[in-house]
Amino acid sequence: MPPHEILSASYTSSVSSWSSILVLVLFILTNVLVIYPVHLLRLPLNLHTAPLIALLILIAAAAIDGPTIRAGILGSGGVQPIDVMALFISLAYLSISLDTTGLFRYLALKVAQRSKSGLRLYVYLYLFWLVIAGIVGNDPVILSGTAFLAYFTRVAGITPPTAWIYAQFVAANMASLPLPPSNPTNLVLTSTFGLPFLTYTAHVIVPFLISALCVGAALVVRFKYWEESRFANRWRVSAPYQRRENLMLMVSRGQEKRSRHRTESSPTSELEHEDHPSHPLIPKTISLSSSPSDDVDPSTLLVSPLSAIVGSILLLTALVLLVATSSIPSLSGKAPVWEITVPAAGGMVGWDLGGDLWRLKWKKAGAREPTQGREVEGNNADRVGDGREGHDGGEDIEMLSRSAEDASSSSRSPTLRSSPPSPAIPSTFNPPKPDPALPIHVQRFLHTRITHLTRLYGSVKEKYAKITGTTKEHLPTLTTVVGRMPWPLVPFAFEMFILTHTLSTHAWVPLFGRWWAAYLRLSARGGKVAGIVGAVGGMGVVGAVGCNICGTNIGATILLSQVLQASFEVKYSDWAVTPAQKQASIYALAISSNYGAFTQCFCASLAGLLWVGILRGKGIIVKQRQFAETNLPVVFVAMLVACAVLVAEIYVLYPDG
């Protein structure tokens, strides 16, 4: 078929309209601002504001209408964003509530105590993150494991923690591939193409296992033997991070005995590579306590064992039901995923609320409070910002100094107390003064209005502080969990869903689908193997890159799954998409949408935004450039191995092409 016939007149005329061009330009510009946020006229343009402004411009230009917005939220063509986000939020609540019980830190410390060898412990933790993320998903591991690693590396004296935090981030995102509920991108694919969960898992489990082993070996080689000295010499570590605080600071409230052994460092000194020897990224030996007799009992990390049991039962039950309802033919498609996970999360909310009310009842009765609310450090620190601080080209992870007051308060307390929440209302309000050049009556009018607004602001602020204070006092567990939820990511995700769907309504998705079909047709000319390699390699590259430019891997998966749907409907007189190429494209997208989370940008995934926000709250600043440089060889190995295994798998499973 001649090249000019590939693009029909209807598509070219549609995409050449001013509204379609505006949609594409704003979509690209929005993703650029998400990756590289800026301030324009004191207005921050980042992941919180850029998508919203783009949508408002499209609405004002009549390039987007109500049905398009509705379809972008409720879904169309098998993709239901609202179900995906309901699953994400409900699993996030379950995992955060479990985290506040101390369960994940308990399990991680049990694994950490298995060996004193740094290399062996590094491997143990890498496998531990793989297993846990494979069960509960990447977001729970990021939410709980990242905070644990910040404490663990500090206690163990591992400075800098490069190798450990990157191993956890990579393992969490890789392990979200096999089970559909582990990542919203998997649910997008299974719902779009009607894939049973077991069928999906059977196709990706082997590429995942082999690539995970290869990536683990690559991480050890890189951080232990290759770049150890280079990375160590490029880090600057502030003095507070050098204090090897005992892990007993992590025990539950009410624990009377705590260790005071510390390795003190000068409050003004900093480690610079010119004056100090390099610090191994993976030490030969690791000690989790500051003295040989000061061992840490992992059971002391369990703040509420009963709540940990209840939460584990609810989470595992939800995961089992998700797999069962998708894999059993008589149940497949009859129960949306949110109908399973939301009740489980609701049950955990009821348990947390009931526990808080029970403790409140004891408190009002004048009795000694039997247990305390589950509060953990980082209540606010773990909340997600835009993750872009330090984007000015820095290459390092920098341990930020904490104030002496914070350090002293930490040493006085035997538990990890909740940090004060970031107020939703600014602590200060400086109203503008009327311009003296204005007429007197205008100045008086403005002064009256400004005075009224100032009084209103003070009243709202006072009521807000009273309400939040009362809620935190009476419902400490529920307030802590809700405060750590990734709420800022919800509107961002929906806005990107709408923008992505808008591309489809303006004929860009059908056009991209025809391009992909033309590419598959061209690669198939070399034979069956060439057709499979072209499908897997092409979608692997496109998917991994798309995660960085489509507003997280969820947006990329929604867009590319629609592109694949459109490409499968393209018919040529001498060629049609073969079953092997179709399956190769789908599962290559599954791999790239998961592995693409650890490529070049934090915003390649919601997990990346969570990860960098939590680390920043713990005093570890990851710069954008250093993130990209560290991930590039890792994702290259992961994608190369996984795609190679997938090619062999598709070749065997689909002998007829």
C-alpha cells in the first residue's frame, strides 16, 4: 500500500484543525511543566497546577466539552479511571494503616537481622522488597519501606544510602508487574483488553523473574564493585545524618527503656570528599545497634499487633478476591475492582475509628488509657509535594541539616511522634495595601474590603486549627492515616486522564494507531521473529519513554492502550495484525509501563512522586539529574532482559504467528 494511503483524509483533516493542534500543544506543554516546574508571575506551574490550567484553557476555547470530561473520569472503551483511582486510594489506606501498626518495619528489621554481612543483607532486602511489592503493590512498599530505609541506614551508619534506596525503588516497581492489582497500569491493560488476571500473570511472570534476578546482580555489581568510590565522593552529608541514632527510637509510645548510645558528631562539620575517605555504599559488615549488648527487639516496633493482624487479613482477602473474580469465568467481569477493595478499606477505616473511640471512652471515664493511637514520624513528611526541589541541575543526594531543636526533641522522646501537619491554611497573611495613587474613595473601599477579608481569614484559620486539633486529639489513628494519604495525586491523575482522553476525541489516537499498525506491518516483512521483535522492542521503548512524557505511567498506559486498540482495527489488503504481534504489543506495554517508573523523571509514576517526597521529608534530597543518571543503566538491563524473554515466550506460545 502506498504511504499516502496510510493516513486517510479524514484523520489528517481532523488533526489539522486548530482545536486538535491546541490540544496536542497543551498536552505536551503540560507534561514538560510537570517534569520541569517553573514559576510564572508568582504562579507555580507544576503537577498540581499545570494540568488544571490546561483543562481550563481547553474549556474556554471550546476544545473540550462535558461528555469528554465525563468520559475522562468515568471511562470509556473498557478503561475506567475512577475504578483505578478507587483501587489506588483504598489500597493506599490499607497499606498506610498497616504501616502505622509497625508491621512493615517489623518485617524489614527481621530480614535485616538475618545477616551482619552488608552484601548479604543488601540482597536479602532486595528480595524482601520484591516479595512484598509483588503481594501488596509498589505504592505500599514505597510508603512504608522508604521511611524504614531512612531510619535503617542512619542507625547502621550507611552514608550515603544511595544503593539501598535505589534498590528498594527499583524492586518495588519491578515487582508490581506480575499481579494486576499491584499497579493501576496493570488494571488499565486488563480492563481494556479483557484479560483474565491469571492469563496476564502467566504471560509476564517469567520475564519478571529473570529480569529481577539480572537487575539484582547489576545493582550489586554497580554499587559494590563499580561506582562505589565515585558515588561516595560525590555526596555531601550533613552532620545530623551522621549520628547513628539507635533504632529503639522507633518503638511504640509507652516503651520506658530506650538506648542513649550514640556516635556524636560535630554539629557544624560536614563530610567532604577532599578531607575524608570514601564511604562504602554497601559496607562489608553492618551493626544495627551502637553497642554489642544493645540489640533491638523487632517486636517493639509493633505498635498494635491486633490491628496489624486485622489489616493483613483485610488486605490479603481483597487481593485474593481480586484474582479470583478475574480468573474464574463465571465471576469474571461481574464485580468491578472497587467493589472489592473499597469495602476492605472501609472495614479498616471502621476498625481504626472504633479503636480511637474506644480509647476516647476510656480517657473520658478517667481510666488509664490502655493503648495509644498509632502515630508515626513523617505524618506530614511522607505527604507528596511536587518532588522538584533541587531541580537546578544538581547531581547528588544531599542530607539536609535538621535544627538542633528537632534533634534534641528526638533524643528526649522514646517514640516517633507525628510531626505537626502542614496547615492547609497559610500561617501568615499579608494583605496588600491600596495604591496611594488611587482616588480617596477607591482607597477607602479597598481598605474596607481588605480589612473584612483579613478578619474573615483570621476567623477561618482559628476554626480550622480548632477542628484539626480536636480531631487529632480524639481520633489520632484515623487522623494520622488520612493525613498520610496521597491526596494531591488524585486530582493530578484525573486531570491527566481527561487530557489523554481528549487526544482520542480529536483524532490523535486513531492517527497514532495507524502509525503503529504501519510499523508492525513493516517489521513483519522480515518474518515471524522480526515481527515479534519489532512489536516487543518498539512498544518497550515507546512505553518507557511515554511514562516520562504522559503524566505518569498511568497516563501513558491509558493513551497507548487506546492506540493499540485503534491499531488492531486497521486492515490492509495484504496484511493484518497477527495474534503474536498483538500479544507482544500488549505485554510489552505491560512491562514498559511498570519498568518505565524508574527511568528519567520522578513523575514517571505516582510511586516516584511518593518516593522523592518521603525521602525529602526524611532529610534526603534526590536531584532530578542524579535520579536519571542512576536509573538509566538499571532500566536498560531490566528492559533488555524482560523484552528478550518476552520475545522467546511469544514465539513459543504462538507458533502460527
